[in-house]
Amino acid sequence: MQKHFSVALFIFIFSFGTFAQDASKPSVSRQYNFHAYTVFDGLPQGQITSIQQDSHGFIWVGSYAGVTRYNGDEFDTYTDPLPSNSITSMTTDNKGRIVITTGAGFCFLTDGQFDCTPLDSHSKVSNLYQAFAAEDGSYWFAADGGLLHYHQQALTLYDESDGLPSPTVRSVLKDRKDRIWAGTRKGLSQLTGTSFEPFYPDIFGDALIQALLDTDEGVWIGSNVGLYRLDHQTDELIKVSNGQFGGNVILNLFEDSRGIIWIATYRGLYRLVNGQIERLSPQRGLKHVTTYTITEDNEGTIWIGSDAGLVKYVPGPFISYTKEQGMSNEFVRSMATDQEGRVWMGTRYGVSIFEPETESFTILDEKDLKTDRIRVYAVRMLPNGDMLIGTRSGLIHWQDGAVKRHYSTEDGLPSSYVSAFLVDSQQRIWVGTSRGLAQFKDEKIIPVKPSEFPIGGIYHLKQDNKERIWIGTGNQGVVLFDAEDESYRKIAQIPESSEFTVWNIDKDNDGNMWVGTNGNGLLKISEDLKLLDIYDSDNLLGNDYVWQVMVDSQGNIWCYTNIGLKRFSDGHFTHFDGDDGLPDLEGAATAVMEHPNGDLWFGTGYGVIRYVPGQETSIDDPPPIMMEGVWLGEKKLKSGVSLPNDVEALTARFSSLSFRDERDILFSYRLLGASNQWSKSFESNRLQLASLSPGDYTLEIKAIKSGRIASESPASFQFTIRAPFWMTWWFIGLCVLLVIAILISLIQYRTRRLAAEKSQLELLVTERTEELQSTNEELKRLVITDELTGLNNRRHLMTCLEQEVRRLSRCPEPAYLSFIILDADHFKTINDTYGHVIGDKVLTELAERIKTCCRQTDVAARYGGEEFAIILPFTDLVGALTLADKIKSSVATDSIKVKHNLEITMTVSLGVVSVDGDTLGDIEKECDQMIKQADAALYKAKRQGRNQVCFFESGDEQSTGS
């Protein structure tokens, strides 16, 4: 623990060393990992006045509704036998007891038992505010009416007659020099002999002193006139605050294990780190304003009592930055470092440049970048230190703090959508766009030969050990590019790598390539192009969507999914989510990098995340486990108890008092005497044991963290179930000779009967299951299928179109969606000539040819009558026209044989429309617009003589035709 605290102290000092003295300035630019517990979680009341952890590890919380114990799963509240339900403070004494003050007395809490003393004998005293447990075994209580000293069960009262400036004492402290300090409503006093003398009355004469703290540096004094420290060595009074607490009241002071001073006030929570004061609420993640108390548990977690519940702060490796900390936009699309170590973040509005030393942002916006289409998809530092910025409207070359030049399609770019960069092993600079590759050389754009198959968007470029460039595309999956002969190819032997979107690619130390896909999980492909593994919702990853992939310098594989951030190491994934400080569970495509200093950066739609290695202080520590007890009904049993054979069900209750992430804790048990095998992991902290045979048992419970780290030793409870008299040895000895034959017969009969019943029951279950599955599958098919052709019906087509338009609107740009409507030419003539039966066979064959031409990701449907429609996800106009031509040729080339002596030749007309994800508006209107535009293109094809493929162009009139 000391080692962890030393590391954490170094990191905190480094992180906060540059904080400005004025806490209101935005230079403190980070978001912290706070988690709040409220009345909805089981707290009896929202104002938390005091918090302590007992010797077992339970968290005890004081409020205006009594004392509440938290075990990581639930809150249990106690009001009896408290003198008052209004809890004002809690502390611990040298016996390990929790000392509780209330509005009408004080209590000692030991192992869940209360020993309370009311204040009836002191009519002058009411409303105890604070307790201090001295090393000599005595206790001091600040109260309305004076200062109480409790020693050897005797109470002594100090009031105004003893020199106190006010009868209302709000804080008390005995420092390491054995000086007694009393903070009152009218200043601070020190006990000298048997009376109190005012301390610095010129400063504290009319001040409310509500918080006192003794540390190695001195006595800290919290008041409504600021924060002061009395130096132990020199007795010099030093004012620490510089206007931060003007008009505010300091309610509590606490020093944690890292040496950080925490300051609770009516107007928020502050802390003092390396001489600098930082305000944590509300813009740093702490949503509640008034804070009353602070403490630290055994794992280094900070607990805060506020006016809206209990707040937990988990120190950890994740820090997030948002617009509140100075970013231009929170949707981060790409990241890179420059020569000075600054982090360049491409966002939906300009570039935000982060300075790690000062934790401050500089923004490059429309004015700096000299462009009005400011969305940035890619940033990259060149070997000479210049920066390339890829935007929606072209490429920007940044040099010496200014734009050197803009590049567009007129300069040779295949498209103005610049979405990826790569500097390869030969220092060649590659540029990925929405319509192909280019090379940046000698400050010129060199076109690259396009592929023979359409590439709908380039999202990422990565070079492997064989100097092949892996291209992550929007519609072709992974495409391999050979820079020497400018050739393209797919990985034919790995179908899982084709015909879908690839967001991100990285290379591990063994030369394996890790591929993050849109819906197909995380692929691991070897250097010789073999699929080594797929991690998805069915295999460890728990999700199918991987927006980011990165192999860090330690060899860990990081991937951002739809349900959080994952780290793959030693064959298993570690999961991080909102409880670890992530601002969003879904990552932004390709926005990931490792800083030269070892920090990891991840972009999301709600800010950027900085991971500082080395701050996961207790991630590998075994979780503690405690047996809270075993109950028979309402009676708590002692370990080793002997119970009769007809005992009812036993209820065991246990806890793992690890609070960093309660959801990460699972339990497993075994009942020695019944089985040596551990059970499967489960979440509940309760277990019922029933129908136990006579014998000696030991119940063992262990806690499991992160799915793999178990408690060092299990918690246990021993008990015995006594045998009834008819199971004793002497009774059995008398009866065994008489009943042995009957028992054998009964056992054989029972065995045969059970086997028959089991077989019959299994057969019945199997039959019913098969019937239900068959019925469900048929119902599902009928709902979405056209009865004649077997294609999707129109209703299912419209549902799929709306889903694809909605998904397109969320995709990082550029991305496309295409839609085709086709109509059988002169189909009425076929019906009139041969009849509707022949016409139906023609439509069925036409549907089969359409299905054969479509890809697995396309959605083909019968739109109505002789009309059909096709949805082409992540396909631009070029790809859609290619598919339309393929269908037209398939129908026109081969006649349709409907009988052995009858073949019918026919043609189809097709209308095509394609939309860009960046132009989408209302989803329902976009769907209607696509259908209308495809119809217009279809009728244009018919007007031009049928057997045509036409695409919708601006200005096309929509009309009807046949």
C-alpha cells in the first residue's frame, strides 16, 4: 500500500504542479471520476454529514436519518438506540471504535453494536457538532453550550466562564504538541492551564471556525475568512487561501494518504495539492455543491458527504477533457503529436491543440485554417515537423504556425474528403480520401492509380512488416495496397475481412494485424494472411463494434467498442466504462494514439480521454471477503453451531468490502461436506442453503474481481446437521437385516421408474421445443417475406431503409447509402399473353436473379407487383451503378424458361440514388426522398427506351410511367 501511495503522490504532484492559484480560471482542465449514491440507491436521507470506515472495512454514513452501513451492495440504516437521528460527525478512537455525535448525545460503535450516552445530565449543552478522540483515551466534544471533556466516564464542561469567546463551539482539536484548540462562532481559542485564551483575535475575532486539522506541516484552520496554517516549527500563522473562500464557510478539512488536503465548503469541494488550491465542483465532475465531510478508505478511495448524497471519488488512470476545459468541439475524430509533444486533436470544429505541461488548449478554427468547412478527419506530423490536416474540404499543409497551402481536387486529390494519413517506412506520405489514395510528395499531390473495384471511403492506413499498406475501407473491408506497382487486392482466403466497414488497424510486436470492424468484432490476422482469431460478442470482447484499435508500447491491445474501452493482455480483456471515468461508452472511429511520454489518448463523441499508466493502484490486489453471518430465520448463528435435522433454510450473508467498482465484484461458494467444487460466479451477496442431509459442513465464500482475481483465502462458516434417531448407528443396526431386501427392491423399482419418467420427460421437452422453434421461425419468415418470390416484403424493406439511414447519420464521414428500384419492362404483356400463372413464375425467376447479383450485406425486396427494390449500405453511386448493370445484364442475357417448350425474354429498367451521410436531415423525410428520387430515375430509364440504368440527378422531374 505504501508503494502505491508513493506512486500516486508523485503522479498527483506532477499533474497538479502547474495549477493556477485562482481556482475559477479554466486552466485546470480535467474531469474526475466521481460516482454519487442517493436515496434512489438506498440512502435514508440526502444530506450526508459524516463518513467513517470501521476496522472490518464497512463504510458508515451519518445523515439526518440515523447511521447507515454500506457493504458494497446495499445500505442498512440504524436509528435505535441513538439519542437522536441527526448525526453531526463521526471519527475513530485508538480502540478502533467509531465515535458518533448527534444532536442529543454521543455513541461508540463496535462491531455493529451501539453504546450511547445522552446529554440529559447537562442541561446547558445541546447539539454536539464534533468529536475528537485523544490518545490518552479521553474525548472532546464541540457543542452548543461549550466544550465537553469526557474522561473515565465523567463529563467536564468549559464555557464562557472559562474564557471561551462564544458558547457555540463548532470544532475541537488536540494537536501533536498536546495543545487543545476550540473553534467557536466568534474565533479560535487555545486551552492554557484550566482556561481558554483567544488566538489571533485580530484575524479570527468574529470568524466562524468550523474545521481544524493537525498534519506534519502544522495546524490547519478553516473558517469563513479563509484557510490558515499554524506552522509547528515556528508557530507562524500563514494564510493559505487567496480569495478562494470569500463569503464562504469551510466546513471540514481532511488529509489523505497522498498528503492532499481536502476542503469541504458550502460552495463546493476544494483540495490543496503542492501548494495550489483546486475547485472540484461542479465543472470537474462533482455535481453537488455543498460538501460536509471527507474521508478515505483502505483502498485509497475518497468518500465525500454532500447535500445531495454520498459521493465516491476513485483515483485512477483516466482523465477526460471537454469543451468546459477549452476544447473547440467534443467530437474528436483524429489525434497526433507534434515535435513539441503537444497533442493535435481533429474535431468537428477545427483543431484543438493540448499542451501537456500546462493542461491548456489552443484552438485552430476557421480563421486560423482559412476555410469554412472546418470538420477535421485526420492529422499527422510529417518527418520535417510540419503538420498535415485532413478536412471535409481538402488538405491543409501547416508550417511554422500558419497555413502554408490548401489542396483540393483541382490539385490532384481524388476527393476533398481527406480522412487518413500514413508515413511509411520509406518516408513516403500517403493520403486517404473518400474516393481513393494519393501521395504527398515535394509539397505536391501525386495521384495514385485507382483500384479496379470501388472503394467507398478510406478510414485508416497502416503498413505491415512486408511493407504492404492495409487500407480500412467503408465498403470493401480490408484492402491491401502494394506501393511499388500500385496494385490492390483483397484477402480472398479470409471472407470475414471483406464487404464491410473497417475503422482502425494496428500491428503488434509479432507482425500480426489487429482489425477493428463495424459489426464483425476484432480480427487478428497473421503476417502471412491467416485469420488467427475473432473477438466479438460471442468471444471475450462482449461487443461486435470496434471503433479504435491500438497496440501500445507494452504490447497491450486496446480497442474501443460500443460498450466501453477494452484492454487485451495475457489472453483476457480488462473492461473500462463510466465507473472508471470514461465520458462515453462509445469511441470515435480512428481517434486513438500513444504519446511519446507513454500516455494513451482515446477520442469519443463527448470529449477526449487521457490514460496515465501506473495509476491503477489496486487493480491486481485480491478482493477482501467477509462473512457477515448465517441466519436461521431472524436468529443469527455462531460458527460451529449444531442444528437439528429438520432445520429450515439457512441464509448466509457476505461482503467484499472493495468499493472501487462494486459492479466488478462477483462471488463463488462451495459447501464442504456436500461438494469440493466451487460454484459459478454470481452477483448476489446472499445465499440460501436448504434440504441439507445430516453431516458436518463448512461454507466457504470467495470474492472475484475482474473475472479472474480471487480472494487470498475464503471466508468460512462451520455448522453441523444432527442426524435423527432413526439414522443413528444403533437403530440402523437393528433394522438393517429386516429391511435390506425391501430396500433393494424399492431402489430397483424407483430407479427404473425414474429412468422411464426422465426419458419420457426428455422426449416431451424435445418435441415441444422443436415445435415451438419451427412455429417461431415460420412466423418470423411470414412477417418479413413476400409469399410469391421469397424476397423481403415491402414492409420489411421500409424498416431496413430507415435503420440504414439512421446508422448512416451516426457514421464518421465520408459514408454513403444507395437505393435501387427496378421494374420489369412490358410485364403486362406477359400476363395478358400467357396468363397470371406464367407471370408469377417469371417474377419468381426474376427475384432469384436479383438475389444472386446482390451482396450479403444488401437488402432486396419485392416492392409491389413487378417492381423490386434494393438497399446497398455503405455503397456510393459508383458501386450502386455497378450492381444495377449486373442485374440488368443478368435479366436481359438469359431468357426465362417457364415450361419445357416455353422461354420468355424480358428486360428491366432500373433507377439508382445515392446519398452522402453528411447531408442527412430528418430520418423519415430522407427515406421518402430516396424512394421518390429512385422512382424519378426509374421513369427516366423507361422514357429513354427501357432496359436502361439511370441515376437520379438534381433537376430530374418525378413522373409516372409504365
